[in-house]
Amino acid sequence: MTDSSAAANFSVLPLPPALLNNLESLGYRKMTPIQAESLPSLLAGRDVIGQARTGSGKTAAFGLALLAGLDAAARQVQGLVLCPTRELADQVAGELRRLARSLPNIKVLTLCGGAPFGPQLASLSHGAHLVVGTPGRIDEHLRKGGLQLDGLGMLVLDEADRMLDMGFREAIEGIVAQTPSTRQTMLFSATFDEVVRAIAAGLMRDPLTVTVAEGHDQRTIREHFHEVADEQARFQALRRLLLQYQPESSVVFCNTRREVEEVANALSSMGFSALALHGELEQKDRDRRLILFANRSASILVATDVAARGLDVDALDAVFNYRIANDLEVHIHRVGRTGRAGSTGRAFTLFTPGEAERMLRLSELLGRALTEEPLPTPDALDAKPAGPPMVTLQIGAGKRQKLRPGDILGALTGDGGLAGAQIGKINVLDQSSYVAVNRQVAQQALAQLGRGKIKGRSFRARKVSS
């Protein structure tokens, strides 16, 4: 391991001045432990295995290595990042674009399943420096000849453990077989079991292994453990906790798709703003629900672990473990979704007497005693669920119609419209766009869009609920 204290500031790294200046403008000054311990070796061209939890800063670590090694004049794919899900791929690509914004003419392309193949093929024909995608779709583009990796210098496997859990090993090995043997390989994984070790051994040359200790700062994340009598009591306990603490933004983790649907439906029937997220949803439905949640137009996301990977939410007030995770190490990653970037958060875990043995094993994994706490009193059930602060509007136009976030912002604020502070996140997709506005001005925003024009054209707008 390298000495993280000696490389606490990005300015000590051999990065191009344009990258350093951009990091400063983004507020990235001090490196996180995974960045400090991996970046010197990554920038020197060495293969690296990084083991760190979600939110550790690993994307910026491999992202800076990718960007520092690019030849902008060479219009070929020089870096490839493989991710387990489209949501994570979109998040990684977005971060790479942010890091690269001071570098001229750098093209980052996302290739994932669930999106039309033809437009991706057309984008590839115009060239790209970096490609971020899921193994299945990358493999498909390689087999059909649209993607060439002859000039690849850097390969990243992000969340390798999840890709292997999802059955992508064969696809990964097929992709790697079409890359130059001289490439630099970076593998990042939250866990490092024998399966991950085996694939790393077959892909990497004398890799440096960087491990950042798991766990959470108990000053920023407070964990609560509550025993419930049975399954019926489990749901009532969740309801009590939600009503007692009224988190503005929270995730309820379930172990199965069926349980996700049941819990989300039950919460919705009781007046909570809850959305279900799991791998069986169509991609457009997953995208819409993630946007609604990230926009704070829905308060609760009920999700499986795989569906929640790559969840990009700035401030999550609380997480609820509806039951203990099947893989106990996943508990750490669930809890790590809250209390990020200096904020505080709470994590609640429900368990029955029959799960006492799993609680003991979890205690051993975390290295501390887990104290059971009483549930809120039944008086909490007298409260009403708080509604989300924002409402999301969908506009029937997107990138294909040359729409930009600034166009939507201008349409909403022009001619006596909304104040800028009343407008939240704006997401422009291929064929549609989403904008969050304060709940109190939703109707005013719809009227403003209805009577005005965006880029000289009228587009249909509607309120989105789920």
C-alpha cells in the first residue's frame, strides 16, 4: 500500500494542468483513501485491484487515470469501463464527463442494454475515446463488428463482484479476449472473494491490491436494530419507523423482487410516496422511477440490492433493511448509502427471533455489539405520511429535438414564470425530458409550459406520479 497521507492533495499527482484546474473548480481538493492509495500506481500504468465500499471515491480514481492517459487526437476507443447495471454505467459516464470538461474534444459513450441498438451503432461510427457499458451490450457490439478495441490501453471492471453475481463472467472473458494484452487493467470490487480473485488472476499482471477498511463513521450514521415478532409485525414496524422519523428521502431494501412489490404496494395504499425498483422492470420504467426519486418527487424507494447499485442520490436521510441481507457484507453497502459527503443519516434493521443467529454473525462482521432498541410507540401511527417536496413534470421532447436543460429552465422562468429556486433537477433523455419543481407551484409550472414555447416550438407537458 502507498502512504495516503503523503498524497492527500490532488496537486501532488502528475496530472495535466487542465485536469487539476477542473478538480479545483469541482471542489475536489483532498483525495479519499482509495484515491490516495491507488492513483500514484494507476497513473504509473500499473494494474490495480481496489477494494472499497460504495461512496469511497473509486470512480474519480479510475476516471482520472483514464483521462490522464488519453490521446485526444486519436479517434479510437482507448478506455473501456464495464459496469453491472445501466444505472451505474450512466452514473460513471456522467462523472467521467464532469472530470473531462476542461479537456477539449473528449467523447464518452455509454453502451447498455435496454436502449436501441441502432443509435448506439451510429454513435460508435463517429468515434469515441472512452466507452462505459454493461458486459452484455458491449459483447453484442463486439460480435457485430461495431466496436473495435484494437487500440484499447485501459480496461476497468467496476463492481466486479456484482457483475460476476449477475452471471457476466463469460461475457467479460469474451470481451477481454478482444483487447490488447498490453492494456492496463483496473478492477474495483466491494468484496474480494475467491471468484473475484480467480478472474483477477486471469486478467491482470502483478496487480497492486489496495484495500480501504470497510465500515462507517458512527458519528454520521446512526444504526438502529429492532426485533419484530413475525412477518406481519415486520411491515407494521417499518410503517411506525417511517411515520416517526418522516425521512424526506429513504430506501427500503428487500431481498426479493416479490417482496419489493408487496412492500411498495402496501406503503402506497397507506398514503406513502413509495416506488418499487427491481430488475424485472422495463428500462424506461426503471429510468423514470430513478429520476422521480432522485428529483425528490417520491420519498421512498423500495428496492433489491442489485437494482439499487449505482443509485445516484445526493443526500439519503435513511435506509431500512426490511430484513437482513442474504450476504451479510451487503449490509455494509446498504448502510453506506446514507450519511455520505459529510451529511448525517440513519439505518434501521428489522429482524425476527428466528434471525438471531444471523444477527450474531452480523455483529462479528461489524466488530461491535448490536444493541436492540424498542420501536416507536403506537402513537406514531397517528401521524400522516409527509409528501415529497417536489413534483416532476415530463416534457415530450429531448436530445433528439436538440433540447437542453437551459432551454427548459428558460421556458419556466421567462415572462413572469417561476423563480429559479423553485426548480430542481432537469434530466434530458433522448425523446423526453423531466424537470422537478416545488410541489406548491406544479400547476403554475404546467401552465407556464402550456402557454409558452421551448426553442420556438410547443411541446406537451404532464405531471408524472410513478
